[in-house]
Amino acid sequence: MKENSDIKHLLKQALQLLLQNKIESVQQSIASAKESRDGDSKSSAGDKHETARAMVQIEIDNLEHQLSRLLKSHSELVQLSTAPFVKEARTGSMVVTSVVNYYISSGIGKMELNGNFYYAISATSPIGALLLGKSAGDSIHFRGMEILIKELF
């Protein structure tokens, strides 16, 4: 069971690092866009200038929304338990199925660890919602396929 706990711990660390890198990238993009917006002096183009400023502001707003989602995901991930024993799938669970291995955490997608592939999914994703509350030996039906839950940890 120690190995199972180690896998969850390593996946959690990898996800935290990935999210932190995305957060930093978005923060840099916001700073760059604000610099561009604020450094652009009024030109004789008038409406063209105002349109460009408005477009940059829309980009900044979108980036700030993206940053907010990333910060929320990172905060939720930090709080996840890596305890090895679970009876039912929940947020923080590793779900080994007949198809793939799911880590119910943050909707990042496919990850590789020690030559094995895992899918970091959100509990609110379609497959995550189906897995919640299920136990080893249960089956779910997803996209016309029956998926057997082999193990939970």
C-alpha cells in the first residue's frame, strides 16, 4: 500500500508544479498585456487607438479569469489527501479501471509517471461524476463502454 500512497503523492506534486507553472505564465501574460495597454500613448488614430486598448483590456479580463480558475484549482489540489485507503471513489482517489487509471483531483488530463499513464480528472467532469461513490468491483457505463473499477486507493 505504501507504493499506492507514493503514486498519489507524486501525481499530486506533479500537478501542483504544472499548475504553478501555468499560474506564473498567466501572471506574466497579464503583466505584459497591462504594460502594453498602459504604455500605448494616445495617437492621432483616435477610434483605432481606443479599439486597440479595448481589445487589450478584453484579453486582460480573460487572462484574469483564467488565473482565478487556476488559483482555485491549485488551492483545491493542495488540500487533497493522499491517504492510501478509500472504500468509495472521492476527490483525491486513484481509481484503477479496466481501461485507464484516473486520479480524481484537477482536470489536467493525461500524465505520465514512471512509464505509466494516469488521467487527472475533475470530480465534476462527466467521467469523474460517474466514478464518485463507486467501489472496487463496481462498473460504470461511459460513452458506450463498460468500465470495471479494479482498485481504489
